[in-house]
Amino acid sequence: MSLTYVIPDIHGRYDLLCKGLSDISAAFTGPAGVIVTLGDYVNRGRTAKQVIDRLLSGVVDGWNLVALKGNHDAMMVEALRDPSKMAAWIEKGGDAALASYGGDSRRCAAIPHCVARSTAADACRHPSPLRSRRRRSRDSA
């Protein structure tokens, strides 16, 4: 019997994502199952880029990933598409996500079309992590 594990809001905490994936891998030796992440990959924590990169590269060997988009992820996309929403996103923790991509929130609040549109937007240009897929673990590659 395969199991489904759920990882709640990550909020830019790569360390906690890795711990959760490691705990899942260590706890279950049966057939691979499904890992569902509940979104909010960005904002607050300083390692949002690493979180996105890890999810895009796969989770636990052989497991299916279902990555749902959270409200903070949606705010990031809206801010990158509509510069008038940049300040609101930054206030809700977007500054941490932006910094993880090399952006400067102080510049972006004043000039919304700054580096945020070219660097943090990279997360939006990758193949969507929002669909189920089976991937090899980065550790086993």
C-alpha cells in the first residue's frame, strides 16, 4: 500500500523542506507514494530559490509530487506581472523571496520593474511545479 504525505506551508525554509523529505524517506520502506506540498514556497524564509529549485529537481526517489500553489506564491506572480502590486507583495514577506533571487526590495519598492522582474521571475519561467510528476531524487542522481 502506498501512502500520501503532506508538507504544509514552507515559506522559504529550505532546511525544513529537506528535513521533511528526509523524514519521509527514512520512515517508509514500502512502495513509493505521493508527496503533496501545500504551497507558500516563497516569502518570509531566506531560501525561497532553493525551495523552488529543490521541488523542480524532484523530491524523494520514485515518489510522485503534487505541488499546490499557495496564496504567497500567487502574490509573487501577481507582483511580477503587475508592478503596482510589488509593494504589497514585499510587505507580506516578498522581500525575503526577492533577496533569495538576488533582488533588492528597497529598490523594487521604488522602481517595480527592477531586478525582481528578471531574477525572481525565473521561478515562474521554469516548468511548472504545480502538476504531478514522478522524479528522481537529487540525492540519487
